[in-house]
Amino acid sequence: MIAASPELCVCEITPAFELSSATISHHLKTLREAGLIDCERRGTFVYYWLQSDAVAALSDLLGRRLLP
């Protein structure tokens, strides 16, 4: 979902899953700590976006390891 848009509000992410908001927040925090996404608080909402360079680097790394 995050990769499919320039930025996405957490209020748009949470209803798309049958998980608690705490679980969603935990996974978003993990992705943020890994450097794959970033975020910004705007009032009561937090907006997330993809860190394209980090995702590309991860994709390259995984591609090299998966290929013989």
C-alpha cells in the first residue's frame, strides 16, 4: 500500500487489515527502523512514504543472493 502511493496516512492503512492498530504500528516501526519507510506526524495523523533508494538496495541485495 505504501509503495503504491506518494504517501499514505496511517488512518488509511489500519482499516485495510484485520489487525489491531498496535500491531500495525509495530510493523510500521520495524519498517521505519530498517530504513525502508519514513514518516511525518501532521496533527493527529502520521503519514508514511517509501524510501525508494533503500528498497532498491534491498532488492539488489536479495537478487544477488537468490541468483546462482
